[in-house]
Amino acid sequence: MMVDFVLNGRAVSCDAPANILLLDLLRSELGVLSVKRGCEQGECGACTVLLGGRPVNSCMILAARVEGRSVTTIEGLRDEPIMVALRKAFMEGGAVQCGFCTPGMLISAYALLRDNPSPTPHEAKTAIEGNICRCTGYALPLEAILKAAEMTPAE
Ligand code: FES
Ligand code: FES
């Protein structure tokens, strides 16, 4: 089965099994290893990507469903001011420990700050409620997201 879609702003065409998940298409076929394989049940958020701009769990989506659509991972957001601020805030705030949850959490946080540049603590908490972190206890990532909101220049 051919899947044609846009990955991080570039058109890709991929020959893949008909039942392959988006998570596996990204990791195994396209080598995008920032997208993590955690629970594979839609529970942990480690596999979060943007599909058409919205955060989704790529382990819950057949690759065939992204035909003609746009998929974004953290690689595609490298130079986005919001992501730059998030990375800086996460690093300086000690919000990364093992880092397994971090790409997915950054995607969720990016989507939050893109749509809501000045979130409340509750809104930030809600935005990452689908991203399980076994290391940090969430306090430092939440602080980092709110810090990044302060650092991000107004559009
Ligand atoms: S691996 Fe997809 S939600 Fe856990
Ligand atoms: S930093 Fe280890 S799972 Fe979040």
C-alpha cells in the first residue's frame, strides 16, 4: 500500500503494509525515532504527533488514515519560536530526566501554547494529562510550560 502524506513539511511517499500503524510507519519505515513506543494502547502519550495540527497518539492510527494529510513531529518544529522556548525551559528547568516522555510532552505543550499563549496552570495540566511521565512527578514540566509561555514572543 502506498501512503502519500506530508511529514514535517516535506512530501513523502511510502510503500507499507496495509495494517501498519502510523507509529510504526514513522519509526520503522521513515526512521523518525523521536516518536516513542510506550504502551501502544493510547494511554501514555509517548507516541504523540500532530496530525493536521492536532495532537494524536500515533499508536492508535492506521497509517492509511494519514493519506494526503500533514504529520508533524518535534523535528518539524525545531525552529518554531514556541518549541525553542519549550526546549529551553525544559532543559533549564530540569524538566527532562530519562527523556522518554519528552518528545510527546513537547508536542502536546506546543499545541497548547500555539492555541493559548497564556495558559493557566490548570490548562497546562490538562494539555499534558495524556502524557505519562514516570520520572518527574509533572511539577517541573508544568513549570517549564508556563515559563515557555512567558518566554515566547507575542505574534
Ligand atoms: S505508545 Fe501510543 S499512547 Fe502509549
Ligand atoms: S522524563 Fe522519564 S518518563 Fe518523563
